[in-house]
Amino acid sequence: MKPIAFGLFFAAVSWLGLGTALAQDDQPIPIPQGTHLRQLHYMPGLRSGAPSAFAPSLAPASTVPLFNYAIVSPIDSTTYNGMMVGQDPTNSSSGTTIVPAVLIPVRLNFVYSRRTTLTFDPTASDLSCLGSRKRTALSLTQQSPLFNNFDYVLNSVDVGTTQYTDAFQRANFWTNVSSNSNYHTLLSFSTAPLQTVNVASANSGGPNGTVYVASGQCGSGGKTNHAGYLGVMDINFWDPVAQSIITNLGISSTSFPIFIFYNAVMSFGDPSNLANCCILGYHNAVGSQTYAVGDFEGRDQTLFLGIADITPLSHEIGEWMDDPLTNNATPAWGNVGQVSGCFSFLEVGDPLSGTLFPSVTMSNGFTYHPQELAFFSWFFRESPSRGVGGWFSNNGTFTADAGLVCGT
């Protein structure tokens, strides 16, 4: 594991000038012009085997607030048990749950050669991509609809002025909560000190990361948030680092840590093989600690189709809310969104990866791009849907459920 630097302040480093180009052996790997990278499906690697649909979920002793549910799916007459964040929407007396989130900005230093370190920093400005020197990926995340109110009207129904994932969850269970204006699952947030992680990259003989470059992309000059650069880090290197940061920062398991990258993603295995790319985010649970990781993608849908700014984080926070322990089983579904083949978990983002919810412009003047998310009824084949207006996703892309059990 490479060293991690903790704290608000870091020593200033004077670099040799970048010049018009890096030395030949320092060049990032080019991505062919016009290429749009794909988003890999990723579920936490610590989980092994398929869940038992009959086994009730057991919450860790101390974690974020959770409630139990049980549903008999009409598609296979099987009882599925699970746990979600918040309070039971089928209970008319359920009220508001506020979960403390901790935003953790991560500066990734890709040690690219003996002379060159390329940096991806969510606390550094990027005028070309973000439109203002005052904007950073971190500040825009803090000001985003993930943590601030917006009035959501879905299928001509006003589901509330609230945070994006809470609006999704209210719409998800609209049949149950439409008359309960007090039902909410909200995130409050604090921000941890910037964390710096050094990634030994392939060009310097390191196995943990690779920097790619795509022509025609926005971005700054120099070695930080440079135009067109994409940092790719092996998730098998990163995830133990994430867990170590949570421990070192003393974050309670009753809080929800959210790691924020900027224009950097992960690979499932060797990052020098672009076929292993790209994981833009994930959520995980280790014991009682839940957490999520996401790239703030500054290149508006130009490198990844249907992905910009908070798209990855909206995907992961939505999935954390409905599958916090990563073990909520469903009847098998698949061959949709980012999933090829069959899958059997309540991951509300995966069936609609790359499908955006209508953009949301906040009071800071920035237009955000959350992802559309699939409803509970879509997975369990409930008809009619309990979702708002009978929809099966929160922008109506899914007008019917997931259909026959995948693989049968």
C-alpha cells in the first residue's frame, strides 16, 4: 500500500515546467479520438456467493438507521427479505430520518515516472470544465441536489422539495407515502480534510494506476486536472486505502462516508488494460460501516456517454439507500443498463446506467445531471407499481417491470 497523507495542509512542491509536452516516456496512453468509454458493472468484492432469498437480513449492531422489509414477489412466489436506510414507508407513522454523511475529497497523485506526477484533485479549480475558477468538484458536490433542496415534479406529481435521493425514495414508495409529507430520508453533511493518495502507475513500473489522455477534452493546463487526462486506479489497491482512511479519520459507523474523486475512475484489475475500465463509483459495507465512492466527472458526457458531474454519486447514493449492506436479493433480472447477463440484487442504479434524470439547475447557477433510478416494484415485478404515477423508474423510462426471471 502506498502512503496516504492526512490533514488540511500539505507542503508546497515546485515542479519543473510541463512545457508543451511531457517527455516521450512520460506520455499518458492515448484514447482514440471519438471513443466513448464504457462503465463496468461493479458490486463490492467482499461479498461472495448469492444471497438466500429466504434468509432475513441481520443489521450490524451499530450502523446507519435501517428498516426491515419482506415482500412476496408475484413473479416467483418467493419471500424476499432486506433492509433499507431510513424508516418503513408502509408505516403511516414513519417520519424523517437524517443520516450524517462525511464528504471525503481525495487527491490522487499518479506517480507516472521519476520526473512526473499527474494529479487529479477535487479541491482544485478547473475553469475550462467547470466554468468558473471558484468552482471545484468538491464545492459543486456540496452545493448539489444530493444535499440541497429542489422541487421535484414527477409524472405531474409534486413529490416534494427535498434532496434528490429522498425525492427518488418518496416517488419509489409513492403509494405508501403520498399522504405522509413527513416521510423523508435525508443526508446532512460535513467535510473531511483533503486526503492525498499516491498511485504507482504503470509507466513508472507501478501496478496500481495508469493515466490516459483523450483529445478534445476540457481541462486545465499543468499537471493538476490537466485537459483530457483520465486517471485509472485498480480498485483492489484503492478499496483497502478507503477503509484505512475511514479508520484514521475516526468516522463512526453510524455515519456515511462518501469519497469524491475528480476525473478519475477505477479498473477491475490491471489499469494498463483499458478493457478493465471503467468503474466510476461503488458502494460497500464492511461490518457495520457503509460507504460510497464516486467520480465527479467534469467532462459533460463527452468521455462517458450519459455521465456528467454528480451522475456517479447519485447512482451510488441511491443504491446505498436501497441496498446499504449490499445483500438485498431480488428475482433475477439483467441484460439492461450496465448489466450483461443476469443479476439478482436491489441495485437501483445499474439497470439505468447512462440514462440521465432531467437536469437540475441549482441556485449556484450550475446545471447538474443526476442519474435516473429504478423503482422497487420494477425489481420485484409488482403490478401495478407502487411508484409515482404507476411508473417503474423516477423519470418513466421503465413503463413496465423487469419481466420474466432472467435465465429462465
